[in-house]
Amino acid sequence: MLFLALVMIPFYYISKTHSVPGYLQLRYGNSARILSAVSFGLMTVFMSGINMYSMALVMKVMLGWDIHVSIWVSSVTVALVCRAGRIAQRHLQ
């Protein structure tokens, strides 16, 4: 966070952009921005899968459940937490 505050935010301000994809678009064109967005989306999906698998492994070790049951329980838990966040967000608006 300190790096972002001291280095990146002034850099974005000077470049008149708000993000890395915006800077990539200014510097290299729209195709670089699209590539950045697609790679970020893929990374997010892969990291979500890795995190959910890690949660399932912890439940398997701690509770002694089968890995498939643990994966399903972690998937349902994440889905419920996401749903609860969306419901709370609607009520706050």
C-alpha cells in the first residue's frame, strides 16, 4: 500500500489515467488493455479455485471429511457468503 501511495498514484496522476489497464491502453493501445483484462480475469478464476481447494483441504484435515465433500461444502459456503454480501449491499443502497 505504501508503494502504491508513494509511487503508483503520482505516476497515474501524471499519466492522466486511473489504473494499469488504462496506462497500458495509453502506452500500447487497446489490444494491450484487453490482454491485461483477460489475463486478470483468468488469474482471478484460477486463484478462486486454488483458494477453495485450500479451504477444502483444511476441512479434510481438520474434520476428516472426504475431499469431494469438503470441496462441495467449501463451494456452497463461498456461494452463500457472496450471496449474503449482495443482499447486504442492496439494503445499504
